[in-house]
Amino acid sequence: MFSKKCKAHLDDVNMTRWEHFKFAFGFIVELKKAELALLLHMFAPRYCETYASDKIKSLAAKINEQHKD
């Protein structure tokens, strides 16, 4: 079902398919929350001033940490 490149990626990040699925799905959830915060901020700038940028920085750090392992 998965190609050799998919298997190589899973090996590179040291995850099983299920672990990778959960990790990626968690990112979807967090990015959707950031998206909603940006939508709110777009109409009412006093709300969620730094939520999305803080979330993106946090997710980037999480990715960088994962690739160090």
C-alpha cells in the first residue's frame, strides 16, 4: 500500500504509520484552531493578536524536535 519513499519517511522520523497519522492529525487540529483565530482576528483585531503566530512557532519547534530524534 505504501511506497518505499513512504516507508523511508517513516523510518527517518522514527514513527510507525499509526504514530505518524496521529502526529499529523494533531497538526491538522492545531492549524484549524489557528485558522479560526486568524479569521476572528481579521474582523476584530483586538482578539487573538498573537495566537496564530505563537501556534505556528510552537508547531515548527515540534517538527524540528521530531527531526532531531
